[in-house]
Amino acid sequence: MQYSPEGMMPFGPVHPSLKEPEYFKLFLEGEKIVAVEPRVGYVHRGIERAAQERTWVKNIYLFERICGICSFHHSLSYTEGVEALAPFEIPKRAKYLRELVAELERIHSHLLWLGLLGHWAGFDTLFMWIWKDRDHILDLEEAISGNRVNKSYTTLGASGTTSPTVSPTRSARKWTT
Amino acid sequence: MSSEELAPLASRLGGTINAGPKTTVLSVPPDRVVEACTGVSSLPGWYHLSTITGMDLGQDIAILYHFWQGRRFVQVRTQIPKSAPRLASISGALTAGTLYEAEIQDLLGVAFEGNPFLGKKLLLPDVYPPDAPPPLRKEADPHRIKKMMELE
């Protein structure tokens, strides 16, 4: 990428229209952008390298913190990956419980983005309605695992065994009213 | 994808096929990677290059091109020696590969000839010491690199 344009305009890495820091070198010819050179990685956390320095079990909790929305799916993918390497079958009950929490997380994730769609479109009432319903899903997750976001509900060869502190049916009833 | 569908491609490129429950791995020599990737992506339904990853194996670096069709993965796998970490870029044939290759160039120090990011940084900071090994290589010691960058 060798350009000899008339001018270069820096964009970022901190800009009100950007959610996270990114830097774009914009090459201009007159008022036309003819090329872009992106730079990212300002908030890169080096998780892949960090995982190489940790133990198999510690990594479950590291990978859970990749994302605050889909935390369970990252730790689940990691444990399933390790289990594919190890020659053992996990119990059926653990598979069911993992499926349950993964589905709850999928539902709350879809509701989160649907609410945000309303927010970005300027329809904040929709945002609040949807997030009210999403909160009941988080209540269910808390009832099952004891936590709303970082659930730590999977481990190598098994799933979490925390007994519910709140009746899931009560939480579900709250949702329907 | 069944390994039968990949067999003609593998025999043409001198590669081998290893079929797992979810993933079929097509290992090819480094000079046939572009042909292998364009060959897989031109099969019906296999247009999606999901990501490219790299692994430090000690003496060699393995580069894996992950294709996803909705139910199964095909990995095009190749191995290059660490002493000469160079590989042809697939960015001309598959544009999606451009940024993935740039990431591997930063983190594992593999030069992808033909990639517009060749010799440029995407992820690494400007102050990353030029004499330090790329951060995902086994010989890279995070504490030593932090000291070189005067962060510790």
C-alpha cells in the first residue's frame, strides 16, 4: 500500500463516534478518501498468550472474561475443546445443565441487542421494555448459577452444581405478570 | 463436507485429508496454500473463510485457514519453518483473509507476500521493540518484553 496522495488525515484513536479506540489513516485526493490504513489493538488484552501461561482450570475463568455478554459461551467452547482432546465422556446431566444455561444466555443476548437497536433508533421506551424482560432471564441465571454475568457454570468434564437459591419457577412467574 | 468431495483437490495439490467428527483437515505444502484455499472456497456453500489462525510448534509454525459452511469446518493446514517464516498471501483471491493475515504477521511474525499489510503493523503498538520476538512465539517472554518497553 504505497500512496502518494495530496493529503493524509488522521481519524482516531479517540473519537466520539467510535465505541472503542481505533485509528484510521485517511489518504485524500481533494475531498475524496482514496485509501485507508487501519490500526487496531489499543485495548488488545493478549488473552491467547495469557492462556498459554495458565493452567487448564484457570483458563476456564480467563475465557469467561473475553466478553461480558456471552461469557458462558466462551468458557463452554474452551471446556468442549479440552474435552475433545481428553478421552472421556461427560455426564448426561452436565450436558443438559450446560444446554440450559447456554440457551438462557442466548435469549438474554438477543434481547440485549434488540433493546439496543431500539436505543440507537431513538426509541428508548422499546429499550426499557425489552431490558425489563431481559432482567428476568438474568434472574433465572442467578437462580441457577448464583451469578448474573460471569456464571462460572462449566468446568472440565462437568457442569456447575450450585443448587438454586431462588426458585426458578417464581422468577418465571414474575416474567409472565 | 465428506472427505470424498475434497479428495480430487487433495490429490491435485499433493495434500492429505484427515476427517474428524466436525472438522475435515486438508494439509497441503506451503507453496500450494493459495490454490487449496481458492479450491475449497469455490466448492458450493464453502465461500465463508471464518478465520486464519497460527500455532507455534517449536521448530515450525502451522497456519490454519478455517472454512465454515454452517454445519462443518474445513481447515486448510500448512506448516512453514520458523527460520524462513514466509508464505504467499491469499488476500488477492479471498479479500477476507487480508486482516487475518495482518494479525498473524503481528503476533507470529509470518510475512504474507502480496498482503497490503506486509511490513506494516495492525495490532502491535508502535513502541513494540523491533528486536523482541513476536508476542505469540514460544520464545517470547512477556516479562522481558515489558522490561524492554520500560513498562516494568
